[in-house]
Amino acid sequence: MKIPHRALAFALCGIGSVMAANAPTPPPQPAQRSTWRGFERIDFTLASRPCILVVPATPAAGKPWIWRTEFFDHEPQADLALLAHGWHLAYMDAKDMYGGPKAMALFNQFYAHLVVHAGLSRRVVMEGFSRGGLYAFNFAAAHPASVAALYLDAPVLDIRSWPGRNRKSKEWAECLEAYGLTETSVERFRGNPLDRVGLVASGKVPIIAVCGDADDVVPLAENTGILEKRYRELGGTIQVILKPGVGHHPHSLEDPTPVVDFLLKNAKF
């Protein structure tokens, strides 16, 4: 279902979600229009969660889009560059859910809403910064045919690496709850992104990752380093850009051209 650009705000007030499970989703609240960094921004609420859609000045053919899974507006260099290329930018607030089952249920509804009611492409680039990597990769593992590419930036790919490095932290307690785990059962947990690499590889999803090689918050060796090795062994397309001497911050690249070029070349909508 394609919707003309002028009807986009009205469409976001529509109902339904083709992927919603069990009970029907309440209709979104009326959309609010504003601007974000020079682009049209539409805020709305779906499934009681704040959502954002940023609209390019001239949408590209097929309405490609990138979905920032966490930390909207943080180091948005690639997002802005892709908006300039005619991509849409989307975000659903699922904070403190760590990419767990409840977050994925919400993401299913959000994805279906934007595809059906906003006419966006049925394939999306998932963008995961830090803990957003859990959301992005888990969605790709559940729906590889719906994901055109993954852009991961210092991503968390194993909850035992983060937040599990500090098992007295609030984040660790929240993460265990989000996955329905205990301190005992988490040792047998096999639902991390690194456990699901084969599912993403089976969908031939291209991956680009940007990481600092001195990251001591989300260590490269425990996360992207393992992903890169496994993905290459499975024949997947993956490019890892290392920032020498850089820790967990700053994210992204001052010049996002390498990321943008990779996505423009490899993401098939």
C-alpha cells in the first residue's frame, strides 16, 4: 500500500499492524509535525510508545529507510547523509528493553505500521548503536528477509559482555528481566545476537560495523570481533571499520561516507 507524501501525516493516524500478535493494537495518536535538522519530522504514538519518522525532501524510489533502534539524534552523521539521499529515518522508543522479546513485539508492530500505512519499503536498514545492537541484530535474526542491511556501531552483541560485566548494575537487573532470565539461567542463555549469526547470514544481510579498538565498555574482542569471524566463515558480507585508540565514544565517523557508500551499494530494497 503506497501513500502519497502529502497524505503521510494522515496515514500515521491509521490503525492496525499486519505483524501484531494476539490483541489488536490501539490506533496511533494524531501525528505532530515539526522539523529536525532541516527535515520534516513526524512524531506519533504507537502501542503506547513514542515514535518518530523523519521525511526526506525528495523520497527516493521505493522509499528506502533506516531504523535507528536506540539513541535517536546521537551522532546522526550517517542518518543525515542518507536523508539527503532520499531515505526516511525511523525510531521507536523501546528503552530499557535490551532487544528482548517485548521490544521485538513492539518492533514488529512499528515495522508493519510504517510499511502498510506510510508506504515505506518492505526491507529496512537496521542501525544499532551500543545497546541498540541487541535490538537491530535480534530483529534481523527474526526477520532476515525484511532487513536490507545492518549498520552496527560499537554494538552490544552478547549481554554477558555488557551489561553483564557489572552484575551489580541497574542495567544488568533490567536486562535479565527483559529476557526473563536469572543469574543461573543466563549462563545457559543462547539468545544473544552472537548465537544467532547463522540466521542473519542465511538471509544474506550485508553488515557494516564501526568500532573503537580500545573500547573497554563493549570490548571489540567479545562482540564485533566474534561477529566478523563467524560471518566471514558463513560467507556473509561484512566490513568492519576500526578507529585506532578510540574507546566506546565517540560513536560514528566524522565523515560518514564509508558507511553511506557501503549501504548505498549493498542494501537492496
